[in-house]
Amino acid sequence: MRAGTDRALPAAAGALLLVNAAHPLPDSAPPELAGTGPRWPEVKLERRAAGLLRACIRAVGGQDVIVPVSGWRSRAEQQAIWDETLKTEGEPFTRQYVARPGCSEHETGLAIDLGRAAETIDFIRPDFPAYGVWGAFRRRAAEFGFVLRYPAGKEAVTGIAHEPWHFRYVGIPHAAVMAERGLVLEEYLALLRRAHTRTPLQVRAGARCFQILFRPAWDASLPPPERGTYRQVSGDNCGGVVITTWK
């Protein structure tokens, strides 16, 4: 947002929302959605995330081999997936790979499950290899604001099994920090809350320099940004907001 048009987003909106079993997503209107590609018009994401996903897939030449399997889901759709998986696969499998309704990132419109093009694709656990075009997507995802949300070794932090197919849009400067430092979203928000409530985190991503600051939601008022300065404000769904500024 440019100077003169800045406004804080509500605490339940923005690219840095933490949604998990401990932080359910409040009932809200769906985000502004867009398709992930002409071949999969039914698979949608939040508008900006959808555009950047398409750009990343094009950048690695993956249009014919990377398939968007599942994007935004309504609460009712998540409930149906939970119920069906529970019925067919049992409780241990379901708890490991399917989030409870209200606790799924897919309900934000910021999460996408990707698969390798094949005659049959597993909807719950699509194959997304670490080599070839799929590996290239992983390496470049942060340039377009995406992170692998549930990496191996972080299960105790995320509460979710390793999902090599599940990517989350968090925004370009934030994805760069998370990828460089090996942080998942829980750890990144904890870092900002712990160390950057007064002193901004300085980040360079591409040709731009960003300043990232955390504020409790009740103390998030800021003066208007200087002319020529842009600002984004995202809730974290934990009672705080993350303020990102750049020129």
C-alpha cells in the first residue's frame, strides 16, 4: 500500500496467518480467488498467490508436468475430506495428513498441494519429487513467495507429517528469510515476536530492501508511511500483526 492509502488489515487476514490445530481460522468471507491455470480452473488460490504460483511454474518450465491438485477449500469441503479419509483410511492416517475443519491452511486460500502429472494422482498425498522440474520449483519457490510448509524434521513444531507436496504463500520477503534460515511459519513468527517488536528485521530480496516489524494487535497503530514507501500489514492469527515496509 502506498503512502496515503495505508490501512491495517484485521488480525484474521494477510499472508502470514498461522492456521493449525492450536490456531483455528475464524469464520470469515472467502478471499478473492483466482484460478491456478487454464487447465485447472477449479483449483483456486487467493488472487495474488495464484498469479505468483503460475509465474513460478512457468519460470521452471513446469506447465506440462506440475499439476495444482488442491488449493482453496471451503469449511464444508474440508469437513467432507476429513470425514471421507477417516472412513477409508482410519484415524491415525487422517490425523497425520488431514487437518481438522477450521484448522486447515487450505481454507485461507494461501496453500496449494502440487503433484507430478500422471494418469492417476493421489488427492491426499500427491507425488511431488525432489528432482527435475519439481526440484527446480522447490529451489525457486521462495523467489515467488512460497515455502514448503511441512518439511521433514519439523513435525514436532508444525504438528503435521512431512508433506513434500504442500506449499504455502507467505510473501516474497518472508519466504526468503524462512528459506535461508530453515524456519517454518511457527518459528518465523516466534522470531519476529521475540526479537523484532521495536527493531525491524532488515531483509534484502531481489532488488528491494524490506523492514519487517511485529506488533501486538492492540499496539499496531503506525503513522502514515512516507511518500514513496509501501506497507503491508498481515495478521498472524495469534493476536499480533506483521508490518512490512519497502520503497
